[in-house]
Amino acid sequence: MKINTKRQEGIVTAELVGRLDTPASQEVGNDLLVLQNDADKTIILDCTALEYISSSGLRLFLTLRKAASQKGGKVIVKNINDDIRSVFMMTGFLNLFEII
């Protein structure tokens, strides 16, 4: 699992590459949580190359969303595949995030 982050004019884009399963969540969790420093901005989680997400990965997304909500920012989830969309639908995450 790899995260590529770009910052540009009030928008932070984090490209997620690989599988965000439990071991990967522990490995890259700090990288995602660092995004909380930018929670007052718009954070785009680009999931074009995200192959899988586990409950641990969902928890990281939710933690980031909560921080953004508290600081006046927002989290946008972009380009999820059908499998991840299904997970978001089953867990109610489709209603929690702006998905484009």
C-alpha cells in the first residue's frame, strides 16, 4: 500500500495505491492521519488505484472525516471501483462521504 500526497491551493489530494487491508492500515495509518493537519481544507482521497478496503481502512477514512468536520474542511472520495462502492454501500459510508 502506498499513498502519494499532493498539496495545491487549499486542496490536498491523497492517491491511494494497492490494498488497504489491516496490515496496510497499520503501515500507512500515520500517513493518512497526518492528513488531519490539513483537515481545515478539502481533502480528496483518490481511490483510482485502490484495489480493496477493509474495516481498518474504513476506520481511517472515518477518522479523517471526523477531523475535517471539526475543523471546517471536507473529505471527498474519488474514483472508487465497484467492489469498494459495494463495501461503502453495505457500511453506510456512501451517505457519510461526498463521492465523485
